[in-house]
Amino acid sequence: MAVERIVPGGEGWNELIGEHKSRYLFAAQYVRGKRVLDAGCGVGYGTRMLVDAGASEAVGVDISDEALTFARQHFSHQLITYTKDDCQTLTRVQPPFDVVVAFESLEHVADAAALVRRASELLTSSGVFIVSTPNKLLSPQGVNPFHVREFTPDEFRDLLSNNFSGIAMMGHRWTAAFTGVYRLWWNPVIRIGRLVQRLLRQDPSSVLPTEADFVITDSYPATAATLFAVCEGPRVGK
């Protein structure tokens, strides 16, 4: 499903929100008492999650006025500032930050290297950059028209290693349990059962993953649909 960003009640929200929330839940373990930048915050649900997880301050940045207006209306908090800025330059935010997150942002910008370099510049010397992007190896070419460039695992590591000395590469995927349920649900025999339910005017709920149905792990990251990394030791500007 190709959508530029997900919005509550909009196209793709129910199908994708579990996956998106799971990334922020992972990042939440790093943010307590920290000043956090959410680069490419979209409509702000994730930025709000980081504050709810204990961040001392969060700055959500996006290039879209429409997204930021929604964020201020629906995911505001006294500890959050939403700012319009280009994630490739991030000139309107005031450093330093303890944590910078950029989830599904690299593939949307023309110069992903600039985004990574700027994240490094904005972090404290002990700061952490947490980032995700689709795995080009498992992403059919041209499916998402909103993506400027996608990265293979090797390209992703190279991009990050230019600016960080410590990189933990991970993969973001469904849990084994949900994978089994999903495959069973779409088994042709089961689908016949669903058709019967519809004919009987019963509306079976779709099998949609929640945040609990995803895992971020360093086991075989190259085979994951989404590449994930936790980067430490920012090299630039230190």
C-alpha cells in the first residue's frame, strides 16, 4: 500500500499503524529524561509517544504544513514543539539532542546522506540516532511513488558508517506467531470460509497487525522488510 503518510482515519491507517507504533515503542527505551528530535514526524503520533515514554522534551519536524497542523491539533503536549523544516538540513531546530529518530524518512529525501550527517551534528557526543528505512532487496521497484531512493542493507550500513562509529544493524519484521496467523488467514481454504461469512452477512474482521505483532532484532536483518539501526558515536562536528 503506497501512501505518503498515514493519518488517523485515512487510507492505510488501520493496516500500517501497528508497524509504525512498534518503531516508536522500540525508541521509547532510549528517551526517558532525554531531549529528542523526531525527524519526519508526520502527524505527530510518534512524537507524542516519545513524550509519553518520558522524554524531557521532543521536537517534531516535518516539511508538510498539513501534517504539522494535524499534529498540533491532535497530538500536542506541553513538552512538544512541532516545527516546519527540511530533514536534509534541519536548520530550524536548536541543538543539542540526546536522541534523534528518523523513521521511514531517508527514502523520502533527495539527499539521505545529508539527513544522516545533520543528525550526527545535532547529537551530543553520547547521543543516539535511531533510524529505519525499507529494505530495497524486498521492496518491488516502483511500488511506492513517494520514495526517492531505497537502500540495500549494505548501502544502509555504508550511509550510516560515514557519520557514526557504532552501528547496530537490525531488522523490523512480523513476529513468527503473526506470520503464521497471516499465512493461515490467506490460505485459499480459509478464504472460502470468509466468503461464506460475507454471504451470510457477517463481517469478519481483517487480520491486521498491532504493535505487539512486530519485532526488531539483529537476527538476519537483511531478510527483513524494513531495515533498522541504532547508531552511536557521532563523528561529525564533535
